[in-house]
Amino acid sequence: MWLEQNNTLNKTFKFKNFSEAFAFMSRVALLAEKHDHHPWWSNSYNIVEI
């Protein structure tokens, strides 16, 4: 579920491993570039926080 904090939307995604997390970020990056919208996010092993 997305959480609204400080006028932003936030969500933590947990994946099976780093490869899955990185693949997710790669897919989102292509969409973000297409829509000229670039999220603040971070990755640590299998966790992606947006």
C-alpha cells in the first residue's frame, strides 16, 4: 500500500533477491524517463524504497 507522507507518496518493495530488485528498478526507470518523472528512491539488497 502506498503511504502519503509530507505531501509525497512512499512505498517499500521487498523482492526475493538483489537481481529482482534491480530488474524492477530498471523497468521503472524506463517508464519514468518516458513520462519525464523521476522518483526519489533507494535500493539495499532486496529492498527498494520509493
